[in-house]
Amino acid sequence: MKKNHLLVAIRSSKQLHRHPTAQREVPLVDSASPIDIRLILEAHMSKLQQANEHLVISALQAQMMTKEIQKAKDRMGHMAHHDSLTNLPNRILLKERTVQALSLAKRHHSKLAVLFIDLDRFKTINDSLGHAAGDKLLQEVAQRLLDAIRSTDTVSRQGGDEFVLLLSEVIDEHAVSTFVDKMCRMLNTPYFINGQELHVGCSIGISMFPEDGDDAETLIGNADLAMYHAKKSGRDRYHFFKPEMNARAVERQTLEGDLHRALKNAEFEIYYQAQSGLASGHINSAEALIRWHHPARGLLMPAMFVPIAEESGAIVRIGRWVLLESCRQMQVWLVDGMLLDVVAVNISALEFGRNDFLQHVRDVLRHTGLPPHHLELELTETVLMKDASETMRTLSALHAMGVRIAIDDFGTGYSSLSYLKQFPVDTLKIDKSFVAGITDNDGDKILVDAVICLGKNLGHRVVAEGVETQAQLEFLRSHACLEGQGYFLGLPMVAEQFLQSLKLRAESGVPVRA
Ligand code: C2E
Ligand code: MG
Ligand code: MG
């Protein structure tokens, strides 16, 4: 013990607990009386008590902080596994649950179903009513899905308007179908968001364990693929996964790869199909239609590759080539003395929406020397209606250049009649699906007749597409449709053949034009 120090037992509860005989030295002032010593002792004791209290408080605070940290950790864990908008499990948790469900199903030899759900027309709702309404709708959909399932099943949101359901212990496909029918009825009941009544459909793809895969990734991927097929075949329906779907997906991927070298290897060719005067039978114009001579698969039609080219973006380069080649060919025919009105070129949405589209058209016309009024660009209603003010600007600029505009497949998209009046459009092409029905379907008759009148009254050229029979031709003629295009009037053919058919008609007395 130091000199002038007194040994004092410490009454700290904690220390006493651990070291019942804990002692501490306190300084002793020289020549202190016993009273002084008592006072000193008391002062030290109260300091010790205070220190003790601080210690207890700190310990409590530390305990509370640990709880807070744990809570924050839990929250972060929850956030990492849940979707913030709907609070449903996200794709990470779905995968974990699928892995668990799979191991159970394998042990019990039971079946599982994975449902990939994509809302139809959600983007339209989101764009027209705003994101806040879109979010509310997604939350409502999430709730209805939760109401539809059993507690052993999982509903997850994959992002956007995509949800995945994991159904455990299902009996067979039939039982899944029954569930899906019930769920669709729940989802299809109108939604009331911000005072608006909304109707939402959905496309669903379904994969089953063990038939369609035995790991989470394959099952979810195959359900996604089946959903894509459901969407393609007209929305608002469900498809069970079939192995051929995978084959088609692989084919798509291969074609997408092949498309990249197709331009470089000059594998594309343009066919020309006549647009003829229905009264006289003479060829007025030609539509340029692309074909692909695939080195391994032979001649491919646009339906086989244009959608893939649109999705991958390759359509921009392909479309540029089509425009250049068709304008070059048309100018050759005109210089040769062929009296053709226009070459019509199909333009896809991606091309039309590009900033450099106008400049490209200008460059092509300058490069080929084709007078602008001999070029007609075919656009669908959907492309035109995408962004009306932007469309208006582009169309006006094209019109100012002298280029003509046609609305392709008229009647199949949705267009606003007021825009139809405002847009500088020159030609309406009546879709072939209506023409196909004009001889025996009253609805089609009325529709075709109405479009002919509408076009005429707006001062447009009207061309009926897909004329395949004499009877259709007669109907169109008697309803004062002046022009048509179709197998009955002329098949799409390569440039050389098209020229021959032009010459043949001229020789046989049918004037090349009116
Ligand atoms: P579209 O622009 O509506 O072209 C008319 C389609 O109808 C052509 O199909 C043509 O061959 C076909 N057709 C012609 N007459 C008849 C007939 O009497 N009956 C029937 N059932 N069909 C007839 P094709 O050549 O297979 O082209 C299909 C679509 O692919 C075109 O439809 C067009 O949207 C697109 N397309 C074609 N070439 C191009 C292109 O160079 N660029 C872009 N972006 N799309 C193209
Ligand atoms: Mg067309
Ligand atoms: Mg068409």
C-alpha cells in the first residue's frame, strides 16, 4: 500500500459480484482527523457509486445499441430479400424458397409448379395515369395474388409488372389449371385506382417439377419462356412450358447471331410486289419486301427474322440498306422509262424513332438521285401513335421534303381519327385480314367500305392489301377502291422478274400506267 493511502472496500455491485473483496486505495491527507477521514471516505464512496451507476447505464445503453444494430441488420436482411413496393419476396428469396421446396419435393416425390405472370398493357396504364397510379395497381395485384395462394406457397415480384408464384405440393397440371382460372378471375376483376376503373389482364407461363426441370433456375426460366409464348399468342392466357419452346428460343438466338453477318455477306434481297389500278389492271407502284437467303436454312420470310431484328436493334442497319437499295432500284427503273408512281418501303418503329432518320432519308435520296415524290414510307398506326407530337414533326419534315407517307395494315392498330386528319398522310393500306373477309363477312364488308370512304374523303390514296380472288377484286372495284395489292394481282418477285412483268403488261396492251 502507498504511503498516506487508506484501503477501502468497494461497494460496486458489479465488482462485488465478481470480486467480493475488491478493494481500492484512496489518498489520505497528512495529519487528517478521524472526522476528516470519514468525510473523505464518504466523498470517495459517492464518487464510486456515481461511477457504478455510469457503468450500469453504459452497459444498458450498449445492450440497447446491440438490439438496434440487430434490428437494423434484420431490416437490411428483409430489404435484400423483399421488394420495397409490394413487400413481397424478391427474386433472391424466391430462388432460396424454390431450392428449399425442391429438396422437399424430391424427398416426398411430390410436384411443384412455377407460374411466371406478366400483366398485359401495364405500360399503357403507367404511361397514361402516371407512376403513382401504376405503383398502386401493382400493390393491389400483389395483394390479390397473396389472397389467391395457400400459406405454403410463395408470391414474389421479379420487378416491373412481373410476378412469380411458387406452388408447392400440386397434384397435376389439371389442378394447376383450376388454380390459375380462379386466380385470373381474381386478377381480372376491375381495379379502382384514384377514382378510375381499370381492367388488367395477364399472360402466364407455367413450368412443373419434375417434368420441366429440376433446379430453380431452369424452372423459373422455362416458366418465363412459356409466358413469352402466351403473350405472343394473344395475351390474357396461360401456357404450360413445352420442350419445343426451348428449341425455338435457341433458334431465335442463332438467327440473331446470323443476322449480324447477313448484311456483310449480302444475304438479303428485296422482292417487289405490284400495286395495281383495280379498274385497268396496270401496275402503278411497287412495295419493297425483304427476303433473307440464309446459307443453311434457305429463303426466310420477314416474319421469321424482322421481329428478331427489331428486338436486337439490327433492323436499323437492315432498314437503311433496304431504303438505299429500293431507292436505287426505283431510280434505275425510272431512268429506263418505266412509269411507276412510288416505291413503298416498310419502316419499323425503331428506325422511325431515331434522331438521324430524317437525315438518312435525305442522304439516300441525294445519293440515288430518286425524286422524293417517288418514295413512299409505310408506317403502321402503332408506330405513328407512339409519340404523336414527335411523329407530327417527323412526318411534317418528310412531307416538306416531298416524301409520301402510307399507313400500313390500316385497321389493325389503334389510331385516333383526329390525328389521322392532322398527320400529313397520303395513303391508307387496308389490312389484308379485312380484305380476306369481304366476300362473306358482313362486318368486314362494312369496315372495308368505311375505310375506302374515309380515305377518299380525307383525300388519300387507298390501297387494298392481300387481294387473292376475283370476288374480292370485284367487291373492291364496285366499292370504288382504286388500287390493290395481292397474290391475285401479282406475287412479290425479284427486281429482274418485276421488270419483266412490267414490260409484259406494256407489250400485251395493258398500259404500264393510267
Ligand atoms: P406488309 O408491309 O403488310 O406487307 C404485305 C405482306 O403481305 C407481304 O408479306 C406480302 O408478301 C404479303 N402478301 C401480299 N399479297 C398477299 C395476298 O394476297 N395474301 C396474303 N395472305 N399475303 C399477301 P411479307 O413479304 O412476308 O412481309 C410481311 C411483313 O414484314 C410486311 O407486311 C412488313 O410489315 C414486314 N416487312 C417486309 N419487308 C420489310 C422491310 O424491309 N423492313 C421492315 N421493317 N419490315 C418489312
Ligand atoms: Mg407494308
Ligand atoms: Mg401491310
